[in-house]
Amino acid sequence: MYYKLILFFLVFSIQSGFSQNSKLNQANKLFNQRSYIKAAELFEKLPETYQTLTKRGDCFYYNGLTEKAATLYLKAANKYPDSLSTEYQFKLAQSLYGVKKIKPADSLMGLVKNQSINTINYKENLNIGVPYLYTLTMIKSGSLPGDFGTNFYRNEITFASSRSESNKTYSWNEKPYLNIYKAKVDDELNLLDITEFSSTINTKQHESSAVISSNGETIYFSRTNNKRHDVNGQKIATVGIFTAKLVDNEWTNAEILPFCSNLYSTQHPALDEANNRLYFSSDMPGGYGSFDIYYVDITENGFGEPVNLGATINTPYREQFPFISKEGILYFASEGHQVLGGLDIFFCETLDNGDWSTPLNLGPSINTELDDFAFIVNSDTNKGYLSSNRSGSDKIYAFTREENDRKIIVEGFVRDKNSKELLPGTMITLFDALRNPIDSVKVGNDGSYMFKTKPKSSYYIEGFKPLYIPNEQSFNTDDTGRIELNIELEIESYDDAEEIVVQREDGYVYIELENIYFDLDKWDIKPQAAKTLDVLIDLMLKYPRMEVELGAHTDNRSTEEYNLNLSENRAQSAFNYIVSKGIKKSRLSAIGYGESQLLVNCGDECTEDEHAINRRCEFIITK
């Protein structure tokens, strides 16, 4: 009986193992086919390994179910802390943003991007730095969850929707396939007269992201290829951009554009104002990572070669849904630039040299911790649309925008040029282009400063601290992609810059010059003393903000009162000589110390050499 029990449990264990392996293989197969809903159901029935937790998290992440994704990624991170890859650190950070866990998301995203991220401060800076503030309203009657991707078409809008009554569902999310629709929008933001855009455009595959030429005769749109192809070991159906012509009020001859391929996706077409350049997103080889923004020129003979918009715009992560305004401003969605979470909408302009400006996040009046994308705007009315899953599923929002009284944040730290230590107490002054002072701030213990400046202006900024050489930097706020400028100011101490300047153990900073000799009971400046003072004068001319104390000392022969008067006269003589050479009186102070600060306290037994040491002039830098 004992052996029968052992045999039973052994057989049961083997069968259980085969069963779990079979389920895992089936789950992975569904996952690789991007059947995420069904794959998630199978992964849930399997033991919680790193693979099953992260892949199940992916199934929810790719369907916008952020809270479920965050729970699973966190479990994987806590259970397998050494296994969490950079990819999953990024996904976990994005998921944490989605559930409003901002600080831990910042910490994790900072590790991924190797930079300090403070989203709370970033949002505050965006609010005062963006060109426009947006007021959003969700489209009301007529819109359904899953609607997204609007575009202007005559007096209507086009959009993509899975509202089809077809029984065929998309395995990614188990919802009907997308088709393109058109509708009117009334003043109350209701969709009216909703109809399929065209029965010849819509097929059994996905169609979305339609853009129509200004003459209304050409359409470009995204369509999923009708066959799966092997891409990096996975059988998937990629997306291509198709075009069709309007002939006798019918859209005909839909064909895929020549730069598309079964091995990568091209999607989200957008036309410039002149209709001679087509922008789109693609994960074609040779990009910067995931999806990048490209353009092709439209010519009489067809289409040019795709041109990547470059590293200023594209990142190792997703850049998608481009839109070009009539002024040539590029709007797009990105998860790779600094975001509030998920996809955020950014904009950039072309600079005078033809390059793109640094992309600027449109700010928290329009972007959220979740996905915000498919932005379009009528620049004449300052009205437009965007899509967002902020309410739990993709929906269409209308917006109006008003110009913002922009301010550009200028901030940074002040450090010692040589030691690199922070310098609390430094006075930072902001000047305009004509060097008129605008504002000043005294740096606190953290060594930082901050000013609010106007966009498209030129400024100077100066750091000044006693015993340091002032340092000035110029900058401008012409770059429309910047809401903040970080200027690290370094200032050098006089004793680091000049060999004759030393800081002694008493804490004072001295200018070490040859001693000045006076005749007995005299205080007039002799030629040799003048040469010594000329060295000091040259130094003060070199550093116009330097202030110096002239201290005269005597030996202890004669009375204290006599020695005090004598030292005061000698200090004043040096003062008068320096002023006569053009140094302002306000930069000097003359103090006679008499015999109160003897270097050699030898009483009545002093030698002549010791008396000579006590008779001296000292030059201390006070500022």
C-alpha cells in the first residue's frame, strides 16, 4: 500500500507538471499572438513566477488597465527584485503614475532615465510655462467608450470606433474591429448624424486615423494588414498607411503606400497645410527605439523616402499620433519625454536653422497621468479635440484654449569653481539685456536659486559672494521647448585665483605684499612703499568688486596712544595714495591698530628683528 501511494503521488505530480507546462505554453502562444485577454486568463491559473506575473501584467498594461498592471508588476518587483529589467521598471513606473503614486513613480523613472524627476514641481512649472491653458469637455451623446482619433473633415469630424455590430472581435481586447466614422458636433458637444465614413474604406480589418486632403479628394488612413507575418519570432499583423481617391463621390482604389511593409507598422498619417508632406509614426528599423515620428514628401511622381525627425523629437520609447497645425507646429504624443504619466501631448516648432525646438509638454490642463493622444486643433478658433483613456477607456474630448501669461523658470545651484562645494549666502542677480537689474535672491543652505523670466528674451545672471570673484552668464529664453533653464553658476575664490592671496588660520583672506617701510615717526609714502601699493592697486582694478581693509601696526616702543595715532596716520597715507590712483573710497577702509595686535609679544626684551616683524601693514579682503 505504501508503494502504491508513492506511485500515485508521483504520477499525479508528473501529470500536474505536464498540465502546467501545457497551460504555460498555451498562455505564451496567445501572448505572442497578442491575444492578451485570453492569455491573461491562462496566466492567472499558473504559479506566480516572474514570467507569469510580468506577462499577465503586460496583458493589462497593453489594454490600458493600469491598476491591474501596477499590482502585478509590483508583485513581480517585490518577489523577484533582482530580475526586474529596465523594460519592466519603465512599465511599473508608468503604471504607478496611472494610479497616482507619483513619488515612487518618479523614483523608479529616474532610475530608468538616469535623471532626477520631480513631477509635482514639473507640473507647477508647466502651468506657468506653457503657451496655452486648455478647458476640456468630454463628447456627450453619440460617443462610445473606445472612440478615438479625430480629424477635421469639412464641417464634420472623423474618428475611429469599435461600435460595429459585427460578431468578429479583435483578440487583443476581445472587442469589435475599428472602423472610421464621421459625425457632426453640435454646440452642446453631442455627436449627430453618425455614419460610417465609407463602405469601401472600412473592411473586416482595423481602420483608423483618417486624414483628408484640403481639396477633399485624397484620404490617408491606417489599416491592419489582413495576414499575420513573422516579426522577430512572433506571428503578428502589422499596420500600414493606405490612400484612396474620391471619384464620383465614392472612395476608390485604396492602396498601401510604398514605404510600408509587412515587417513593421506605419500608422497615424497627418498632412501639413500645403498637403505636400505626410507625417506618420512607425517602428521601422533604424529608428531610436519603439515608434518614431517620420515624414515623406509627396511629389508628382509619388512619395519620397521616409525621414526620421531625429533625436530631438524621438526617444527610445513611443512617439505617435503626429498633427501639423496650419502654422507648421508639430503636435504629437510621447511616453519618452518627461510626462505626467502614460502618453502626453507635446509640441515643437521649427527653428530658424531648420531644426526642431525641444518638445514641450502641453501641461496638466490637458495631459493626465494616463494616455492622452490624437490631438488636433483649429488655430483660427483655438478649438480642437483629443483622445484620452483618463476615464477608464478611450474617449473623445473637445477643448478650447486661451493664451497663458508664460513665465520661464530659470534655476540652478551655485558652487565653488574648484572644490565644487555649494555656496550658501551667494547673492544671485538677474539682469535684462541692457544690464538693468530685475531681481535678486540670496542663496539658501541648499545652494539653489530660482527666477521667473519672460519667454523669447535675453538675460544675464550673476553670482556674487564676499571673497569670491563675481561670475556672470548670459542666456536667452528663445527656445519654445523649454519651460525651465538650469544654469550652474561656479565662482572662484580670490585665494584660488591669485597666488598672492591666501586664507590664513585666523580665517581672514590676506593679500601678501612686501612690507611697507616708513621713516621713524613718519607716515609719508616712500617710493618703495608706492611700488608695493601699486601691486594692490592693479589687483583691485582687475577685480572691481573687491574691497580691502588697510591695517597699519606698530611695535610696542613708545606709548599706546602714540602708537595708535602713528598707525592711523600710516593707514590713512596708504588709503590716500590708493585713492589717488583711481580706486573708489567706498572700496577701502583704513584702520590703525597701534600695538594692539603684536605678532611677537616680547615685551621690553624685543630685538630689532622682532620689532620689525611687529611693524607692518596688512591688506585683508573684506568683500
